[in-house]
Amino acid sequence: MKIGGFDRTFALLFTVMLAIAAGNTALQSVLPALGRSLGAADSAVAAVFSVSALLWVIAAPYWANRSDRHGRRAMVLLGVAGFTVSLLLCGIFLALGINGVLGPIATFVAFIIGRVIYGSFGSAAPPAVQAIVAGRTSREERTRALTLLASAFGLGTILGPALAPYLVLGHLWPGGPEIGLAGPAFVAAAIGAVIWIAVLRLLPRDEGYAHGAAVSYPSIGGQGTGAAVTAATASTSEKVGYFDARVRAWMISGLVVGHAQAMTGQAIGFLIIDRLGLAPIDALQPTGLVLMMGAGSALLAQWGLIPLLDLKPRALILSGAALGMAGCVAIAGATSLYGIALGYALTSLGMGLARPGYTAGSSLAVGPEAQGSVAGKVTSINGAAFVLGPSLGVGMYELWRPMPYLTAAAALACLLVYAWLNLRPSVPGPGASPAR
């Protein structure tokens, strides 16, 4: 597999990962406006993605293990099919709601059914894609290849919200049914169908023997931290629990950071509509702009600041929590698009520092024989944050608009104190480096 140059198989697998993440986050970014247009409760909108994320967290490890038995190519086809069918059904149900055929409650109940398919079967593809790449690369180039593959997932979470406002469609024909805000779902489903056919015709049969790892749920603000790559490449012999003294403080830090990010990110679309007094359809481009600024800030942290400043895990947690806290406070008081965008960019910059911090810290705290186990725990923490986080954030938002942001700021302030007291250099496992 030519990673440095062009390779058709790798390009196809890269596209699979990119499309799954982009399709999910594109739909996620327009759903606040869609829910308001249909007159649905904000909490119902958040529940849709909480259900999907829960099923993803449960199903992803299952499919990662089943791919060894049923074949990686079959799992990629299953995952892309689940992604495509789910988005097609979601588009149909949403279009029926937009055109008044279904009421708001019936629309969202049907929509949840579509999302159940995505969470249950869409998660089959990423572990199988990893396994195929690992099986076709040498040990020396495997980590680089899987890291590049993981970047497709992260890039998809950025492209989805950026492109979604331009995928809103009009009427099928003059005087015919309106597609409207269901457009991103239909476009993503069409792309998924093309990719499924390409996988069927172009992806070679399984070669070699390698494992893939469960990947965190693709969500706005949920850029990867590298844990899935470690889990896919490490040979695990020691099992490490969440409450193991070596990693407990890092896991708690990850849980707080993840929930703060999920709470604030999911509510941002509603905040833009309400603070700026916009009609739902008019809020799409401002929402896309804010989300792009947030994504750009997270990438600046992960691809620029961390390598440039050579920050250690403890410093990443402390600086990330401080910046995230300041950003959340800024969002809570913002009354303009500029203020909201600046606050969200600052929050995302902090999260972009903190997420790799607890990933690296937990890895450095144990020896090489425990790397796979710890990476799997970090991945599950990343995914779990998007199960309850969105519903908690939007539920608080319905009570009082600044509440999710002030709550996240308070949680990050508590994390600052906790991290300062508990994230100290410790005695690592054999072969590990001191976590600092």
C-alpha cells in the first residue's frame, strides 16, 4: 500500500472514513434549525444524536471483534450500507415532516429509527478499514498510515458543518414537495450509495491478518486524539481498568473535557438562532461559520501549537481547561455573531489542547504491554461524552440559555484544581515514560 504516493485502495478507504464523519456532522449541524422549523422541542433534537451515539459506543467494539470472523471487506460494506440507508430514511422522514405529512413528534420518532440504523451498523466500517490498512502495510509504516486514515475522520467532522448550508435543496419540481433542510441527508445518502458501489467493485479481498479498533462517534468537536490508532497497533497483554491508580486522574480529566465540549457544541446552533433573532433557515450559514472557526481552532492546537510548543500532557490539560473555561464564559455573555464565534473558537482551542493531553498522559502512565487496553478506554471515554453530553447541554439550554456554557465553565474550573493537585509525575509501568 503506497501511503507516500497515490494508492487506489487507500484512497477509497480514506473516502469511506471521510464520508461517514462528514455525513453525520452535516446532518447534526442543520438539525437545530430543522427542529425549530418543525416546532419540535430542542431536547428532542439532542435526544436523536444521544441515541445514535449510545448505539455507536455499544456496537463499535462488537464490530471490531466480528470483522476477524466475517471479513473486513464485508464489514466495510455493512458499515457504508448502514450509513447510506440511515441517511436516506432520515431524509425521507424529515421531508415528510417539512411537507406536513407527519407531525413534529412523529417525524422525530421516525428520525430516531433512522439514526438507530446509523449507530448500530455505521460503526462497522471504521474498525474494518483500519484492519485492511494495517494488513496491507509493513510494521514500520503502519502507524503513519493509520494516523493519516484517522485524519480523514477528523477532516469529515469539519467538512460536514462547512458544506451543510449549501446542501439545502428546494422543491423537487415547481409546485412539488419541498426538500429544504432534509437536503444534507439526501446528498450524503447519494454519496454513500456511490461509495458502497465503489467498495463493492474496487476493494480487494482481505489480505493479511490485522485488527482494527473501535473509533469514537463522529460528532461536531469530536476530532480524534490518536487513541484509536494506538489501540489498533498495540499488542495488548495487560488489562487496565478505568480506576487503575496510574490512569484514573487522566480518565476523569477526559470525561470532564469531553462532556464540556459535547454540551457546548450541541447547543450552539440553538444559541445562534435565539441570540441573533434569526429564522431557522437564515441561521445555517452563521452556524456553519462558527463551527468552522471552532474546528480550525482545534486543528491549530493539535497540528500547530502542540508540536511547536512541545507541551507535556499535564500542561495541555491545564492550559486547555483554562482556555475552554474562558471561551465558555465568553459565549454565555455574547450577543453578536462575532462574540459567539470568538468564544466558541477559544473553547475549541482549549479542547484541542486538552483532548490529546489526557490521551498522551494515560499512555505515558503505563508500560508497552498495557497500551492497547488504555487506548481502548480513552476511545470509550471520548465516545461516552457524546451520549449524555448533548442532551444535558440542550436540556440546560431550555432552562436558561447561558446555563450549559456556565456549567461547562464551572466544570472546567473544577478540573483545573483537580488536575493541578492530581496530575503529578508518577511511577509508570515498565518501559513507560513519566507522565508530566
